[in-house]
Amino acid sequence: MTTTTLADEVMLHVAASTGGRTASWRVELGIALAGAVLIDLAAADRVVIRGPLLLINRPGPQADPVQNEVLHRLAARRRAGSLQEWIHRLAPLVRQGVETHLRARGLLIPTPARRTPRLLPRHRPSSPEPPNSPLLRLLHATHRSWATPAPTPPADEPSAVTAVCAAVTSCADAAQRQLIQGY
């Protein structure tokens, strides 16, 4: 049986909260999903965050194919990169990988194409997340309307969650500024 990762939960939540219009939020969703994968890898002690740098702690295969690909890409780099740099670099790859994986498992279902295709979760989340969960903190860091009100970090929150949520906020803000500068 395949477990649901934090990235899976993010994708399913965003698909439900946007009415399946995930393509409209591809930049923000990619940033959120890249952050979710890094949180899962940090929780599994596969990567560590030291200051602004993201470092591999233990390479090796993971049960999730998206996490495997991310670890492979991290290991293929010759130098360490900043957390923000990796989130931006991994966002498109992770978004596509999570979407493909959830569609293959039947958890994300494409609707018949009208104007724009939609991807809806097979089941809506039945119980709300605890107010300070990493999922809600990550969703709020990426796009305020995906998780309101703003959760506050608990005192015992792992430092990786705090660091990744801060980096995701920074990346989402940078992406928004870049989009606005085009107009």
C-alpha cells in the first residue's frame, strides 16, 4: 500500500480548494509541492538545512518516486545550493511528478475538458487539519487563500518546517513580483 506524502496532501487540498483549476496556479502549486517534498525528506533525515543551504544527509531510494527523483537531482549537483534556489529549480518537476503519480493511483481525476481541463480529487478531505499542521503552514506560506487563517508555528515545530515555509513564502513572493513586473 502506498502512503500519502505531504506533497500528495498539498496537491489534493489545492485541487479541492480551487475547484480543480490547478493549472491556473501552476507556479504557486509547484513551489508548495517542492517545499512539501523537502519537508518530507527532512523528516526522513535524508536532507538537512544548514543556514541557507540544503544538503544531502543520506542518499538512497525512497518509497515515493517523486522523492527519489528529487534526491537524485540533489545528489547530481556538484555544489550545495540555497533552499530557495532548490525550490525554484524543483517546482516544475515536482508538480508534474505529483500530478502524474496521483492520477496513476486514481486519487486525482481529470474532468471532461470544457474550456480548461480540471483535476479533482476523488474524495474530499473528511477531517480538517490541526490548526498548526505543516500542511496548513505550507499552504498559507504559498497562497493565503489556500489555508486561512494564518497558522502560527508551535514552539516544538521542527526547524526544517519553519525554514522551508519561510523559503516557500520568499519564492512565492518573488514569483509574484516577477509576474507583476511584466505588466
